Amino acid sequence: MPAAQIASLSGTLPPTSTSAAAPAAAWEVVPVPRESGWVRLRRAALLLVIGVLTVTGGFTVADRILAFVRPPATSASSSTPTVSDTAMSGWAAVVATDYLSWDSADKTTRQTALARYAPSTTTVIDGWDGTGRQSADAAQTIAITRGAGDSAVATVRVRVTPYAGAPAGSSTSSSADADGNAASQPMPGATGWTALPGRWVTLAMPLAQRAGRMVVTTTPALVGSPPTVAPAAAVADGDAGDDGFAAATKDTVSTLLRAYATGQLDYARAAGTTFAGLASTAALDSVQTWRAPTVAPGAQATTRTGDATVTWALSGGAGKLTCSYLITLQQQDQRWFLAAVSPETEGVSR
């Protein structure tokens, strides 16, 4: 048997060579040099800059979105109101109480009170004719109809009590005080006067702020409903107007205003309108003036507006009030109807 086979059977292995190479490792750790402090500082600064840019960019986008959604801010101007509706309402209630209170035996007190609301120191706006006696209280502003800037029409509901009786030559001592705080309301219990049942009236008051104070701009007007607009006069000062139309329709206007006084408007009010009348708190005394502007050639003439100066006789014999209105007429089926009755906001030469 050969020697190699004998060695194999005996379990003896042949000697191996000591010069064979050791197997190579699958991976090895390579040491990384430590970063310097300067490198770390630059990296931190870069991250800070990126963070700032990200945040400010987000604010810029948010600002652009808000600017798109929000309405643009308007700069303050003469047409921007500075008097709130709340302040105007409170002031109007005070004025209405004074305006609807009077005593023919004590006119001085009324003039003193109304002078506080006059647009100038020489003009006291007063539509009262100087007769009768009436007291007002419990005034509540029910609507503010804004005009331009701080002008408006305040509609006020007021409880008034008329008096009957007044003996000829009667007089009442003035209640005006040195501080100008007098109220127009007559003194209670005056001899010769008998209080009649009270009633509610509605007064539209044209107001404006001028030179830092609230004033009444023209005569307040009795109305049935708050106006939807605060109009100026239809015929400007110095304008002759349409005299032919005014003359032809003055009787019609008078008839319509009689219906307005009673509140029975079924056959006087234009179709599609819903305003109320005076509910017999006053009766028409006279239409002093009625003026309408000239219609431009070719313009629609079935709707006409005009200025009316109207005197009302208050129920209970309390006196008379003269008021200024912008009246709108509408022609339907060859007849003129009332389309609107609004207090004017500025006086106009008549």
C-alpha cells in the first residue's frame, strides 16, 4: 500500500505550508479626523440663517394672504364718520325732547334751549309758530340714516302731551338758568292749562357735526317712517326750477299730504312702497311752497322730486309746526302718487 494511503487511514495529515497568507478582513474602521471649532461655528451660523429666512418667508406669505382677504385700509377724510351712531342717537333724543316742547307764555326758555343746537350763534332753527303749549318726554331714537361724513337724519319717537286752555295774557316765568341748561319743557301745573291725553309722534332730525359740535342743519320734520336716504334739496339755491310742473301739481301734492297726515295711504301711496303716514297726530294746514327741478330733455318724467315747505296743525290744539321735505311723486295710470316723503338735510332759499 502506498505510504500516502497508509497515512490517510491512520488519520495523520501531511504537514501544511507555513508560508500561506491569512484571509483578508471584510471591512475595517477608518478613523475620521475631529472637526475644528471654526467649522462647527460656520455650520451653526448657516443653519441659523436658513431658519431666519424660512420664518420670515412664512410671515411674508401670510401677510400677502391677509392683504388679499382684508379690504384695503382707507385713509381718514372728511367723508369718514367720526361720530358713532350711539352718540348721535343719544344727542338726537335730547334735541327732539326740546324741539317738541313749548309754551306760548314762555318763548324765551325755548329759544335758549334751541340755541345750543343752532349751526351759528345768530340762527335758531325753529318751525314752531309760537302758539299753544306742549311737553315732550320719553324720546327714543329708532333709526340713524347716514349722509356724507358726520351728517345724518336721526328718527326719534317722542311722547308729547298737548295742553288746552291758556287764558289771554297769561305768562310763565322763564326757567332758563345762567349755565344754559334750560329745557324747553313747560313748567307743570301752570294756571289755566289742562293736560290732554298724550300721544306718540315721530320726528326726523337732520344733524351734522360742525366745528367740533353737533348741530341741527335745518327744520326737523314730522314723519311716519324713518327715511331711507338723507337727501339734500332737489332745487339748488338760485335755480328757478320747473314752475309749470309745480303750479300744475301743487293741489295734487296738497291732497296727497292730507292723506299722509291721516295715515290712510291706500289710494295715495305709489305701488311698491311701504312708508307710513302721521296717523292723525297732525293735520295739513298748508303747503307753503312746492318747487321741482327742471327735467332734462328726453329724461324719464314719470318720477319727479321736489321741495315742499309744509305747515302742520298738531292734534289737541298744541300749535303748528313748519317742516321741509323732499317729496317724490310717481305717475301710474295717468295719476300722481306719493313715492317717498323724506326730511331735507339742508335749508334752501325759497
